[in-house]
Amino acid sequence: MTTPRIGFIGLGAMGAPMAMNLVKAGYAVTVFDLSPPAVNRLRDAGATAATTAREVGENSDVAITMLPRSAHVEAAVTGEYGLYRGLAKGAVHIDMSTIEPSASKRFAELAQENGLRMFDAPVGKSTAAAAAGVLTIMAGGDPAVVDECRPILDVMGEIVYHCGSEVGAGAAVKVVNNLVSGGILVVVAEAMGLGVKAGVRPEIMVEVLGATGAANWQLANTLAQKALKRDYEPGFAISLIHKDCGLGAQMAEDLKVPMPVSGLVKQQYEAAMAAGHAGLDWGGYLKVIEAAIGEDVAFGAA
């Protein structure tokens, strides 16, 4: 079987390292982004630069989109200069963006109308994981098409989960995952603030909680390894978890599922956004707690 040519649209914080890993793996990669410097970095690494999404399609057997919102995906795939005007019949579109499951289904229908195959495959973990090629990938769609593209996915991810045969299943799992992860972070950060206000050092709380049923990934990583050390460099920004909580709210509304607690979590990230913390790592939510209690919640704080 001939090695497929790959197109990649969306060279942001996650997309750029994902595309770079495909170049390093020896694939012929054509890239497009609205940021010329982002395109130039990939071109300098060996990728081919395109001037439109359509041009990406014309030079690809498998095209990947990795964009912030469903509106950006729609702009990339539709229209005279869109991806779907460039891809040949039978080509594959993999949307790895985190968007509404309903939007993923809409793009799948549009792809089918154009004689294309499409599945969604949003990713989990951080920018560091993207650079290392160890993302968690959640795919939804025809299992045969997913398996056909698995060698490509394996370059970017450590684990590929096939979440269901319907396009949008991957997006649904991603949204649910981030609602849970974001909620845990809010609860743990608030609890850490409570303990500090009671006079307990954060180091002690991390040690004790980590040895009980309160142990969790957010405590051990987002907080203990970053926020409690005053490291707010974004691996996953507050603006992104806020966006994903919004996707969860929209999904709940579409499916008529009551989710009052998740609604409160979204409001807390809105508070962090309003306080000017949008660009911080999601552990930066701790700053909201610090402002509320008037205490520093960090290792070594007086």
C-alpha cells in the first residue's frame, strides 16, 4: 500500500507539534494555517506550505483539521477554497478538533455528500504530550476507516480509543472527559484553599490526600507539579477548559440531560476568565481561590 500524503490544517499550540511529528515520521505533509510564522516553522522542518485549505486537499489522501471551534472547521472545509473542494473522492478527513458532537455529525454528512470519508478524533492531554507524540486519541466513526488511518494516529498518540461507530462519538467522550476533569480540579483547588485557611500547609494536604480515596490526577499533576509551584505556563489553558465546559452545556441542552453541578463548574471557570486568567494553565484557577480567601495557596508560602 502506498504511503498516504497527509494534509494538516490548524497549527496552533496542539496542532503544530502533531504535524511536526508526522513530518518527523517521514510522511509527506502539506500544511495550512492563518498564521504565516506557524506555516513557516513547519515548512522549515520539511512540510509543504499551502495557501488555502483547498490546496491542502489537492495534495492529500488524508487531511487532518485541528482547530479551536466548529465554526473554524466549517470555514476550513466548505466554500470554493475549502478542503472538501480539493480532496479527491474516497479521501479521508480526520477532524481532531474538540467541538460539539452534533457538528462532527454535520461534517460527516457533508463529507459523504462530497464522496469523502470522515471521522472525528479529538485528543486528550497537554501540549507537552502533543510534542512527545503520546496524546490520548478518541475516535468516532467507521471502524474500518479508523483502522486504515491508525498508523497515522499512532504517530501522534500513545493510545487510540475507538469510542463508537457513529461520527461524534469521539467528541462526546472528549466533552464528558473534560467535564469530569475540570470539575475535579475546581473541587480540589477549593479544598486546598480551605485547608490553607485552616492553617495547614499545602505540602501536607497533597501527601495525605494522595494516600487516601481523595487521590486524583489533578491533585498529583495540575496542582502539585505546576500550580502549587506557581507555574502557570499553559499546558491546557483556562480558556480551553471554559470552552469545553460550554460544549458540555450545549450537549446537555441538546440531549435534555440536567447537569446542575457541571453548570456551576462552568461558572467558576467564567470567574477565572473574568479575573484575567484565561491564558494561564487551568491550574491557574487556584488564583480565584487565593483571591477569595486572601491567602497564598502554594508550596513554601508563608
